[in-house]
Amino acid sequence: MQNGTCETRPGGSCFASVEEVLDEETKQYVAEYSHGCMSPEQGGGLLQCKVGTMSPQIHGKSIICCDNENFCNRDLPLEFNPRTTTTEMPPVADTTTIYLTVICTVIFFIVAAFFAIARCIYYRRVKRKPGYLMNSLYNTTNGHLPIADLVEQSSGSGSGLPLLVQRTIAKQIQMVHSVGKGRYGEVWLAKWRDEKVAVKIFFTTEEASWFRETEIYQTVLMRNENILGFIAADIKGTGSWTQMLLITDYHELGSLHDYLQKRVLNPHMLKTLALSLASGVAHLHTEIFGTPGKPSIAHRDIKSKNILVKRNGQCAIADFGLAVKYTSESDEIQIAPNTRVGTRRYMAPEVLSETLDLKVFEGFKMADMYSVGLVFWEMARRCITTVRSAKNTTTCEDYALPYQDVVPSDPSFEDMYAVVCVKGVRPPIPQRWQDEDILVVLSKIMQECWHPSPAVRLTALRVKKTLVKLETDCTIKIV
């Protein structure tokens, strides 16, 4: 072979060809010429020669063959015909793979952005908020937030201020003077900045009560206008002495017990007190489902001394040292390990007779309603009515504790059991109560509430609805 021409054996053939090929540098198709020979063993190249002669434009290749003499392919007339069919492009990446890659990348960035935003919100709400509240506490140049606003800006769950803020407030409290003393400890009027607050100082023997009351007050969704507003709790002391503090809203009118001794009520005032008490108890007794949720709570020591009167004439229930929590999902009654018992004068018959089933939570709620009935009786006695024989003259009964005329001032279990369970005595209903709508309704409610059978007693929600309806309908039937 010389310069692409060749000589072949008999039966072989020589060829000259031109083919369209891709230039890797310019990415353009160009003509490439070649010469050669095909041996007899290849059939003399008959097939290749025929294809190149019949349809050179289809394949982008032209070939001419000869076998008449050696080196016959040196002067063969070649004609280059570019292919007319679609050229095969270089391999391209699978489009499906590209789409999947793009989609996965986008999803990754979306998820990353979501977690970044969630993390930012978490730190803003949980980490930074107590710091923000702390700054508000210490800000003395531009003033400071009132306690109500601090509570409002807390976690929002209704469970009170963050622990660090509570302790800071407790350290800044300035005691003013004592306003009352009881079996659990002493209550003081105090000031935080320029705001009045109440500070309940527990005796060292009442540690369990302090723990329980603090726990109940910090239950989620506990806050309600008819529940005493909780501010903070703290333990102060050294190795030789300890003070357990509970800081709450201060209500200058004092307890319902003190309020009723000093004032008489008109029908509207009585309705406001009764409805707000029923609303507060209904909130305690009601379990709220969801996240966050609220357990059902029974007070276990409802009495006029544990109810405060607000300036708007409504009640605020206080003293949760004996309270019991119940969550239906776990079916668990959480009774605090407290040696304290309720107030014997207000104890329901089943408590006095020790027949209350501690494993059934509804029993605790019905015992509460017995006590509510007695408090309603205390309120009703102080509501004035017009004397029938003298239109311009009003009257009401003197303040009295329930069963005051049949048991000693500090009755024992035996005293109360004999009167309430054995004799079945209940507080008297004066005839004059039939002259005033609210007194008529309340007298029916209280008699239902102190029924000897717990199952017959009205629920707090039923009492609340009945009193709400009294606004528009004064001919109510108790159902």
C-alpha cells in the first residue's frame, strides 16, 4: 500500500471513500478521505461498495471500488454528499435525572429554610423572651411594664411568668404590713415598684401546701378572671430560717367573709358575686382538651374566707393548697401528699361520713358544689329586699356562717357529722327571699347543691348557665 492505494490479490478490490465526521475542536462536520483495499476474504468489499454507490447522501459517506488493476483507486472520482438525515448528536445527560436532581436540590433548600425559621422562632420565643422580660424589670430609666403586661407577654400558655422572672420579682418585693393570718401562714400587703401585691408567707410546717398551691397556679390555662391572679413563687432563707412566698394580685376589699360582714348587697351585686363564683368554679372543674390542655381541678376547700372580692364586684377564688387535678386521658387523680384537711364547717356529707370514693374524680367536684351552696347562702342573707308592710323600708339578715346556730365556733368532725349527716340539718331559707327574683333562684340552686346525694347536685356549669339566663328570664326552672 502506498499513500492509501494498494495492490490486492485476485478476488479483492480497491476503494476510495469520503465520509462526514465531527471535528472535535470546531464541533462541525467535515469530509474525511481515505483509500484502501479489501481482501477476497472480505468478499472483495462488495456490500460496502454497493451501499456507498446507492445512497451516499443518507449515510454521509461515499465509496467507489475498482478491481481492474493494481493501484486503480488512485484516480477514482469521489463526490462528497453531506448526509440529509438527522445527525446523531453527542450523548446528552438523561433529562429525567436532571429533573430529579433539580427537584431534590429545591426540596433540600426548602427544608433547610423551614428548620432555620423554626429555630429562629424557638429562640425568639423561648430563649429571648425571659431576657426581654428581665430587661423590662430592670429598666428604670424609661419606666417598666406593669405586672399584668409582664404576665401577658410571658409564654402565653396561661401558666404564669418564667421562673427567673418570678424570682427577680420576689427579690424586689417590699413588705408593707400584715393583712391577715390563718392556719397556713400570714398574708401581707406588699409593693413591687409602685404596684400593690399580696404576699402569702407559709409556715415552715406548711411546705406541702406551698408546693401544691404553686403547682396548681402554674397549671397551663389556669388563668381566669375569677381565679386569683398568680404572679410569682419563691423560697427565701438561709440555713437557719426559710420563707416560702406566694405572690398574687392584691384585692383591697378582702375576702368575701369580711366583705359580707361590712356591706349589704342589692340584687345586682348579689347576682354579680354569685355568677362570678360559679364561673370560677366551672373553669376549675372543666377539663380543656388540646395542646396545651388543662386538667380538671377540684378545689376541696371552698369557703367565703378563700374567696376574694374584686373592685368590679366579682369573686376571685384563692387558696389551692388542697386542690386535686385530674386528666381523663391518663385517668389519674393527682392528690397531693398534704396532711391538711378542708374546713369542717363546709365539708360535704360524704366527706364527713368518709364515704367519698377517692378513685372517682366526679365525687370531688360534687363535694365542691356542696360548699358553693353554703357560700351562696352566706351571700343571700346580706341581699336586701323591701319590707311588704313598709314600701320604703328594706331588710336583710345579719351575716352568719353556715350552721352557726347549731355547732360551736370551731366545730369538730363529730359536731358536723351529727348535724349534717345524722340529723340532715341544712341552713334555713327565710320567707322574705321569695320577694326577690335572684333570691328565689339562688335558694333553689343552693338547696340542689347541698342535697345529701352527690348525684343530685347541680354542676358548676349548670349553675353558671342558670344565673346567666337570669339576665333575660326571671322565671327560671332549675333542671
